Amino acid sequence: MNLTPRPRDLTMLLTGGRPAPADTGRPESAETEIPKNRKTVKPSDAEGWVKTSVSLRASTRRRLKTFAAAHDMRIQEVLEDALDSYLS
């Protein structure tokens, strides 16, 4: 007598007989929506944006992220405003 369950029997035991949800490739618990109060329009200017990389102290980066979140801004917007003010 074979006591090893078949794969479909194991699936039914694990899911309680419910069909498995469709695989969307995303975790079920991930929040993928942009918050309603978040600006969704990217800044528009004739120059456009270019990527760059800088190193910051961990404490400075934390303060930057906190400031950006508190003022409903993106980090790049805070840096752009700060650099414009500093370089003017």
C-alpha cells in the first residue's frame, strides 16, 4: 500500500480546497499605490533630469528623507531646491 500523498492531495491540504490566487508576480502585501497626497507630476523644465550619484553620511540621508516626507516632496526635489539656493 502506497501512503505517499499525490501532489494535488498536498495542495488541497495546504489550501483547504480553495483554488490558489492568480500569480501576478508581485507580493500580495506590497503597497504599490502612490499615496493620494503625493505629487504625481514630475517637474518639467527645458533641461530635463540626469542621474548622478553622491555619497552622504547615514545621518544626513535620514534627515533628508525625513524632511522630504514631512514636506510631501521627493528627495530629488529637496536636493534641487537646496543646491539652487546654495549655488545662487
